[in-house]
Amino acid sequence: QVQLVESGGGLVQAGDSLRLSCAVSGRTYTTYAMGWFRQPPGQEREFVAAISWSGSDTYYADSVKGRFIVSRDNRKNTVDLQMNSLKPDDTAVYSCAAYKPGLPLTAALMRNQNEYHYWGQGTQVTVSP
């Protein structure tokens, strides 16, 4: 089992920055690629960013590319999402997830929430105009 706990959400103004963190515990954390997803109010959950187990490969949704940065610290068992230049459209519940081990690390697969099998409870991010 893997437990994921997000933190760092809150209410900010457009243009501000926010850093989310996902604390990971349980089985063999460092072998998991990790992803961040978000669910805007009244919408489906969507991919935000993902990072390989080593941290050498990262993937981003077009809507956040250039503004968000995903990183991980395998010593601390954390995965962070640095969000800059936030927009009201970034308002959502943000969740981290553990990618199923053994799957290839391709952009197409890592954008698919069905390829993740452990999820955190989510943290709310609200961006006011």
C-alpha cells in the first residue's frame, strides 16, 4: 500500500505563486513515477504534470507548461508542484497519484489517470481574479 497526503493549497490572487507538496509513505516510494491531477469545479479531473521515479523526466499539460514545475525529493519522499503565475482557471482540487509500476514512461500513458493506482485526498487551490 502507498499513502499520499497533499498539502499547500489555499486562496491566492491571480499572478501569485503556490507550492503544493505530496508526502508519500508505504511501499518502495522511489520506484514510483508520480503525477499531479486537478479537478476544476463542475469538470472532469485532468492531468497537470508527472515526473519519473528518478526525476529526470517530466511531463506537463499544455495549459500549465512554462508556469508549473514538478519535482521530487526521494530522500524526503515528497513530490512538489510549484505553481507560478496562477490564473483563475487554475482553481481546482489538486491531487497527487502514484503511477502503476512496470508501465512504460510515455507522455500518453502518464497523462492518463487510469494508469495511476494510488491517490491522495486532494488539496483545494482557489485563484481569485
